[in-house]
Amino acid sequence: MSLDYHTLPVERLQRRIDSLMETISFNLQIGKSESVSSARAEIEIIQTELIRRKKEMQNGRNVFP
């Protein structure tokens, strides 16, 4: 899934992380390690975006759409 994480609200990003965590759990149960790696990579990208936003906000910039 290709999303522009810079434009999504924080709540939507958090829901995406939750969904990916459920996907990881399911795929681990059925042995789909490639899907697990992909989901973990996407979670890392989203978390990086959330950290970037937090730092920007701490610097006095409102970056949350």
C-alpha cells in the first residue's frame, strides 16, 4: 500500500499501525514471513513520520493536518 503519510491525520496513522500489527499477528500464525517483513517496514515508516511531526510541533510548528 502506497500512502502519503505526510498528509494523513495522526489518528489515521495510528489506526494503520494497529491494522498492521493485527496483520503481523495473523501472518506469523500462518507462516507468511514475507508479509510480516513488509508490514514491519511500513510500521517503521509510519513511526518515523509520527516522530518527525512530534519534533516539528516541539519546535513550534503545527504540522498536523
